[in-house]
Amino acid sequence: MEPIIQFEHVWFRYQVDEPDPPWVLKDIRLNIDPGEYVSIVGNNGSGKSTLARLANGLLLPTKGRVMISGMETSSEQDIWQIRRTVGMVFQNPENQIVATSVEDDIAFGLENIGVPPLQMEEKIKNAVKAVGLEGFEHHEPHTLSGGQKQRLAIAGVIVLEPDVIIFDESTSMLDPVGRKTILEIMQSLNRRGKTIIHITHSAEEAFMADRMIVMHQGECKLDEATGRLYQEAMRLKEWELDVPLEIELWDRLRQKGWPLPDKIINKEELVSEIWRLLSRT
Amino acid sequence: MEIVVKDLSVVYMPDTPYEKQALSHIDLRIESGCFAAIAGATGSGKSTLIQCMAGLIRPASGQVQVGDKIFHAGSKSGAALRKHVGIVFQYPEHQLFEETIAKDIAFGLKNRGITEPKLDREVHRMMDLVGLPGELSDRSPFHLSGGQMRRVAIAGILALKPDVLIMDEPTAGLDRQGKQELFRLLKDLHEKQGLTVILVTHDMNDVAKYADQVFVLSGGKLALSGTPAEVFEQYQIWQELSLELPQVSQLVAKINEQLDVPLPYSIFTLEELEQSLAKRFVQREAPT
């Protein structure tokens, strides 16, 4: 299977009026297959958002190349196809809304790519349904909550039927309820075959993906299936990242001499191990 | 400085079809020098409440008392409260506007009639207080990191020497490091400067870590109040309000699903959970 996203020795730095600007990304090699659910974690300044912008041609590599479904992002004739392949949902829902009603806002992208009005209706209906905004079609976006606005932004992206959707810290400005719905939407889009890339600060959210990439100071430090990553998750602290709570507990109990297995694959497993040990006593 | 809220109600757009009761009959007391948290879902009335405390929104009935200053429906203005209460709103970095960091911090001071050389001295004192290197003073605030921009905004508020500092979602959008640094600053201000700090948040993990007193709003009413242990213990009520408990409490709930004698819900830190589990676990295999 051909990877849907390929980074081949990608280096990137911003062009500024300085003699030798620092590298924001250093020698990134990365393949993402169609249908994967990948999280990218890293602190501010780690290069993770730059990475996302390179993946749909908003930025172009200084060195190396980025390929999307076999098309190179630096190719002017392919760039529009690339942007339709890779959709992006950003951090602040306020900045992504353009029209005066939910329906019009979703239609905006369709109009841009010249979809005939008759076909629009069906597509908009599906997009509205996918994000659970039924009944809000005629509402004015500014009356929506933060979470609903972010769902609208997602609808505006998925209506264009991209294969890949990148969520760039799209949950960080939302309250717990809003965050939960967005995470559920990501999971359901992934189940329906979309490639999902979720850029986040939150360890808890990152571990929902199947694969996790850790960025630190422009370098890819770790690229691992989350199931396997569990046992070495304490390492995340090396890069100033959060460790999921259950892993922290597992580590502490083991240090206290609890006979816990030396690897666990998820929270459920830890909880059942605790049950087992407590019921034996 | 103590804040006492008595039977406070606020109605938006009264006598119109859009009339909305934002707060109904709130009674609460925030002790002087305390680190309080106001929690609740979006739309629960948190922002309205803090704006009343700062004299920015007028009560429809009831009153807010800050120190000896009282603000009620008939007050001429909330200006008396504003002298004592500083609010740092959500994403305060969006409200920076001056060309340099020093000018931005000086803005409020100038409005209060402070002039050079005192102005410059104060600005540098504030930069030092919030941990911004003095040499940044002539730089544009817009070239700073998110966490640093937020410090500039906080410095501008602290310069006005409030007795009470209210922070609305101060760590939203910051990474782990930025978050930790900001909380360290808040704790410092609270402990060393004796500021009464009020944190508005929906992140219960932060509440669990930092607050002495917690007030939980729901639908414009005070649903719960007390110490974090007292408040988080009310597991049933949290579920009814569909609010998110701290991660540790959620883990406790999960572990309790199959324990005959459940762990107490007053546990909300990892240390307590670890100790409580250790007590139950009689070790059969000697640790190696």
C-alpha cells in the first residue's frame, strides 16, 4: 500500500531577515498509511504545527520533499488536489467560520470547488449529520457554543471529502463536553476510513490514537504504536510531556514492589490487575 | 481581601424576548488570602459571577462585597470594586496592543496618572515579578511565546496592585511547561504577595492541585462548595451535573466498580490514591 503521506528527509526553516535562521524541522522521515489514526505530541516550539502545515502544502520544505498520495507538495499543478486530499481543522473555531448560517458556512467550500447547487444539498446534509449538528442548519454560527463551532469547522472540512484530516490542537480551546464530542467525531471518522492526524498537548488524548509521534526541538524523537508505547511511557517526561495518569500509578506501584506485569497495554488492564491483587489479600 | 456574595442574581436583557437569568440567588464567601476556584460547564454563569465581583456587571438583586466596598443594583457604578479586583480574561494575549512590552504594561499605570521615572521603575518591577527578563522591555509583545504574552498581560493587571486577582481559564491553550510555569507564578503571587487568587476553570485537575476552596456553578446556581475533598466527594452530584471530575477521581471510580469496599471519593491526588491502595494491599511476595 502506498503511504498517503510521505516526508522524505524534510528540513524546514522560516525565511526571515536573519543570516542563519534556526531549523524548525530537522530531517523528518515519516510515512503515514491510509486509514491510520496518528497523534503528534510535543511542546510549543517542537515543530508539530509546522509539520502539519507542510502536510497540506501550506508550507513547503526547505530541503527534502513531502508527498501526498504520490503528489509532491511543491508541484503547483497538484497543490489544489493535495489540499482537497488533506483537510485541516485548526485550534480556534472562531477563525474558521465565514458565513452567516451553519448551512451556508458548510456550502462555502463546495461553492469554491464548483459543486452544482443540486448536489450540494445531499453533501451538506451528510456533513451536518456526521458532526451531529442536525437542527442547527439555519442557526447563525455566532450563537453556537465553542464545541458546536468546532463541529461546524469540521463539517466544512469533511464536506469536501478529504482522505486525511489533520486536527491541529482542535480540542485545546474547548470545555470538557466540547472536547469529548470532537474526540468522538475523530474516532468515528477514522472508523469510516479517514486518515486522522491529531496534534495535541494532552497525553490522554494522544493515547487514543493507534500510533504516536513525539516531536521535540524539531526532531521526531519517537514513533511507536500506542499499545507498545505504554510500557515506556514514563520516557515522555524526558521531553517535558505529560504521562497518562494510569501509567504514572502503575510505575509508582511497581516501585513500591507491587507484583504488576512489566507491561500493560491500557487503562483497563491496569485496573483489572489492581482488582486481582486486591482481591487476593 | 474577603469577598462576600449575598443573594446575587443577574438577568441579561430583562423585559425582552431574550431575557436570560444568568445567576440566581448566589451566596458565597471567599476568604481573604485564599486560592479559590470557580468551576462549572460553559454557560453555567462563571464569567458573569466574576464580572460582578470585579464591578463590571451590575447585580439585578442581591450584592457583592469586596473588603468594605459594596456593589448592588442601586450602586452608581462598580468603580469602587475595580480598584481592588483585577481580572485577567481568557486569552489575555489577544488584548495586547502596544508596540513594546514596557508600554503595554505601563498602559493602566499611565491611566492612573503615574509618570516617569516611577512608571519605568514599576514596569520593570512587574516584569521581574512575573518572570520576564528586563531586556525584553523594548521588544514587541507579539514576538513572544504564548506563555510569555500571557505574562505581559498579567503584569499589566498586577501593576494596578489589586488585592484580588481573578484569572479566567489562565492556562487554556498552553503546553505542559507553560502551564506549570504559570501556576508556579500564581502560587508565588498568592503566597508571597498575599493576593487572594480566584481561578475560573473547567479543568478539575488544576482545581485538585491548587485550590483551597471550590465553588461549582450549574445553570446559574451554586451547586457545590467546600474544600476540594469535600466537593469531589460528592460523586453522585458530579454525575448528575455531567461535569468532569479530576482524572484521579475518575480512576478511583473505575477501580471501585469491582471492589466490595470502595475507595473513598475524597481521594483526588495520585499520592493519596497510591497510599490508599498500599494500605489495602498486604504484600505476599517480598519486594526484590
